[in-house]
Amino acid sequence: MMNTPLFYSIGGLTVRVDGGAGLGDLERLAPFAPFRLHEAPEICDLRWRLDSDVAVPTGDVAFDMSVGMGRCRVYVQTDSVVCELAEEKADGDSARLYYDICANEVYISPMPVSWMHFALWIAYNMQASACGRYAFHAAAVVCDGMSALFLGESGTGKSTHARQWMAAFDGCTLLNDDSPVVAFDGSAVWVYGSPWSGKTPCYLPERYPLKGLARLRQSPCNTARRLNFLEAIAALVPSFPPMLVHVEPFRTRMLSLIEGLVKHVPVVGLDCLPNPEAAICCRKEMES
């Protein structure tokens, strides 16, 4: 049984992972390999403890939603949050994540290997939110040394619009296609690649300053406009992890990050067609 800790750097934070058999499962997850540190860092910002004995949560469910494996339920307890993943059938598999708010550590119960990638996305967001960052539901490109983010519900064309930027602008590349990490350090906003990139395998341990964000909506024509403060907040909230931002302390952390975003980078509303002209229209508004 493996018990030597693994170390990663994700979204500008160092992560220490302890455990038993779960460490071997994590080591074989290809999306995490580019973020692996092969020497222990002096300081670890986050800590995940795999193969932990996490008790069944007590109290009322604060949030409940359908996810790929079944249900994701969140329970808020004194100084802790428990996230439970469970198959829909009564005798199906289940797993739990226990977030110790004071220690900023996450204890993770044994789980099917197929669940681990998603479970660690939840673990990361729970802890990283305390450090002024979240993994956004967005597509991210890099153009002239800066990143642009495209937001929208599933199926609205985020990945398609990212490809239009790459077609329209020389040297424009994909940074992440599903969950880039967005961080505000008090003076600037940064976008990081992450081990979570949806259907497109793009796992880059890189970071870039954020040029702007665009909330997409399919339309018969291309038009873009800068959103005001309240419109920008409404555009950003749906891109945060829904199982977290509907409960404390994550809601407050989300609002703090949003405040930094809307004060430092433009948020654009983009009605668009799936063509390179849409990318040109979007970039022009971000830079105006």
C-alpha cells in the first residue's frame, strides 16, 4: 500500500495528498500528472487526506443536485462542511468529503476510481476559495500573453467560441476547456490551467493575467457590450460550483472574488454566431 505523500501545484497553490490505496489511484490520473511536484515544497497551502473514515453527516441537507454519478449533497455543520456523493439507487456506492474549515483540510473517504477526478475538484474548490480563487465553469484561451474567459450554460458554445478566437488571432491557444482556476491577489486577476478540462484534454500548469470575461448567448448576429456592475455579478455567479456557492462559507468567498473581478477586468455580454467575426467583436469590446 502506497503511503508516501504526493505533491501538486494547482492554481498557484501547493497541495499535499496523504492516504493509502487512493494515492495509487491519484497517481494514475493523467490530468494531474502535469501538476505533480517531485520534491516536497517548503509550504503546503492545501491538504487532502484520502482513504479517511468520514462519518455519515447529520443535520439537514443545505444543497442537493444531480451529478454524473448520482447525487451530490452538501451538509453544513459546526466548523465543517460535508459533501456526499451517492448513486441514486438505495444500495449504490457513496463517498464523502469532510472539510475542516478551521484547519483548511479535506478528509476524503474511499471511493470508486471513476469518482476521484470530480471529488478532488470539489475538494480543491472548498479549500482554494479560502485563498481567493475558484475553478470557473468556463473555456479559457491565451492571446498575446493574456487570457480571456468565455462563460455560459452547457451547450451555449463556450468551446466553439474559444475555437473562433484561435481561428481569428495568430498564436491564440487553448488554456482550459472547462474549469480554469481564477484568482484575485488584491491587485490583479490571474487565470490558471487546471487538471479539470472537460471533454478536451488540455492540462497546462500555466498562468496568465486576465484580459476579460464574456457571457455568451447564441444569436443570429454578433453584438457585444460591457456589462454594468449588477449585470456582471449576475453573469458571473452561474459559473461558480453550484454545490458550494449556495451555502456558507463559500457564498461569501464567491462574492469577494466577484468584487475583485468586476473592479479589475471587463465583463462583456456577447450575443454571437459561431464564427471568427464573433471573436473579433468580443475582443474589441474587451479592449475598448
